[in-house]
Amino acid sequence: MCSLEQFKIDLKALAEDVTPLDWQLDDQFFGQLEGAQLQHGSVHVSGTIRKSVGFYELVLRGEGTVSVPCDRCLDPMDQPIEANLRLVVKLGTEYTEDDEVITVDEADPVLDTAWLIYESVALAVPIQHVHQPGDCNVAMMRKLQELSAARSSDADANQAVDPRWAALQKLVNNSNN
């Protein structure tokens, strides 16, 4: 079982130099995060956290695949992703997050990177995700084509052409001649 405790970094316990980080995200990781939309995947995350005077620099890179539904057939598909995360972490009086700066409470100087890593991976998923041609669910694609054909024939039969569009089409036809 994947424990989310391994993603917590005690900032005060870090040495003065660079500390390497390495995690393997799997289905158990995604399943333990409350509110996570991604539930399956295999992503290798590696990087470093560097302690400097007054701040810490966290640099992470993730590569792997996550399972998302295909936009065409809705079957699950493996989507390759590459995610990068760079954050500056400071100690302060309370926990706050800005664009690329996180302030961690000095009384409890533990940075929980689990959700930060998840967000980075989720944001790396492309907006459109579809199977390669021929890999979609055949039955679903057939039904989609049937419904598309029926809808377009109904729309053609029931919809008269707006006279303004007809006039524009005449102009296009005349310019092509």
C-alpha cells in the first residue's frame, strides 16, 4: 500500500545542500488522494529540493502514463504525460500559496508534496485525448456514426437556409467562376 507520508518533507531536517527525491506513483497513490479525478496511472517522479538562505527550491519532473477516458468512445486509454514542477518554499507564520511560492508554517515545517505532484500531473494531461485511429471501441464508433448521420439528415430536412447565408454563398460561387 502506498503511504502518502512518504511525500511529506520535513524542511528543518534537510541538509544545507541538495536532497534528491524519487517516487513511483501508481493506482494506490491516485486512489488515496481525496478529490482526485485521475484514478489510475504509472508515473515516475524525480527531482531535488535545495536548501538556500531563506528559502528552499523544489524541482520535480514526472514521466509516465495516466488512464483517461477517450473523448470519442469513452473507453479508458493510457495517456503519456510529462510534468514539470518548480516551486520556491519559504518558512513563515502560516501556510500560504502564491503562484510559485509556498509559505510553510515555521512551527510545523513539513511540506506535503502529494497534492502538488498530483496537480502537476493532472495539468500535464492534454485537453483532447483520443485513441490512435482504429483503437476506439468499434461498437461505440458505429453508434456514433449512426447518430451523426441521423442528426445531420434531420437538420438538413428541417432547416431552411437563412437568406443571408444564401446570398453569401452566391458571392463565393461567383468569385470562384
